[in-house]
Amino acid sequence: MKKTRIPVIAGNWKMNKVRDEALQFIYSVNQELPSPNKVETVICASDVLLRCMVKRQGENLKIGAQNMHFKEFGAFTGETSPKLLETTGVSYVIIGHSERRQMFGETDESVNKKIHAALKYELKPIVCVGETLELREKGLTNVWVKTQVEKAFENISLDDVKQIIIAYEPIWAIGTGKTATPEQAEQTISLIRDVVKELYNEEVADQVRILYGGSVTPNNIDDLLKQSNIDGALVGGASLEAASFLKLVDSAVKNS
Ligand code: PGA
């Protein structure tokens, strides 16, 4: 089935790669990436790498941050402001990744504040939601994810919501090699689309891109992207090598 939404392949490099490795990756992919009319390709890297990557990004690659503070400036040692990210030239920012929620005290409230701040500085938020294995086994996935989406989107306007990309990342699937089945991913992602419809309207729900993340590789991405509600992937490990990233991008074009 032909999808109307432009797919997104976003790499989340986490705390990997030094400057030379990052630049080598960019030089390897720049000429190979298809036009942004076919697929949006993004690499989210450590803050220290962002400026040098932005300077060398080809026209089909965008650079994103992995986190930011919601305040413009102030006494927040070690944090990065949305204003600084904007002046650095990045276009996207991951917000509420489960590693930040679990290890760095990110809450639904801070996620919401960060989304507001990102939109103010014209950074496209990639907002992560997803359940633990324990919640899934108790049958609480839908309630949990619905609440995360509702809280993330509090007081976000109808116009702004179209800028947001949602990434459904079941925590048990991240970095474990245990991908959600295409059916599991599609079921939760279509629930998320329904929540967006309830909060806004059908038109907005049809436009919002919703990605799957969690052990996506070139070997399993096709079956995920064949699902009608899955608009791309947020990828950790398999985004680190240029050849693997390019395969993911090819799959997005083929399955859109
Ligand atoms: P993974 O990470 O692809 O290595 O599972 C995904 C993510 O954390 O966004």
C-alpha cells in the first residue's frame, strides 16, 4: 500500500563515535542519500560533534541532538539549551528517549516542556515513548503508551503537532536484539495514531509520522515498514556503519 507520509530514518548514535569517525561516516553517505522528498534522513549525535557535522552535511542529510534542556539559558551545569542547538544548525532533537527517562530522571512533564521549547526554536522533536517488558506482560502497554503521548502533547497546538515525529520504542527491544514483531509494532503505533486523532483530528493523525525503534537492522526493517502505520525507524546500533544506514534508507524508499 502506498503511504502518503514521507518516511524518516533517524540514527541515534548515543555516546558513540569521535570526530574523525563521524566525519568519515558523513563523507561516505552524503552522495548516496536519496532526496528528502523520498525519505528524511537524520543522524542524532553527541552535542560536541554537532557543529562539525552540520558544516559537512550534504543536502539530503540532517543532523539532530539527542537531548536538550527546556530553558533558554541559566545555571544548569552540563546542559545544552534549545537556543544553542538552533544556532548550531541542527534540525531535530530526540526528546524523552527511554535511556534518559530511566537513567537521567526525565519525566513526562520535562518531556512536555522540552517539546514546547524545541518547537519555539524550530527544532523538530522526535518524541520517544514505550513500555517496559513488565508492563507489556501485565497487559498495560496501551494504557502506558497512551498516557505518555497525552502528557507529551499537553498544550501543543494543532499547527505545532504536525512538526512532531513520534518514535515508539518498546524498552525491552532497545539494544537487545529482540525486535518487536511487525504486528506488535503496528498495533501500538496505530493506537498512538488513534490517540493523536482523539487529541486533535483525523487530518493531523494522518499526517504525523510515527517511527518504530528497538533493534532495527537492515534484515528486519522491510517487514516493519510494510505495516501501514509505521513511517520509518529510530535506529541505534545499526545506524553506526554507513553501509548499514544506507540499507535502512533504501528500505524506507522501497516501502513507502
Ligand atoms: P537500537 O537502539 O537500535 O540499538 O536498539 C534504538 C534506540 O535506542 O533508539
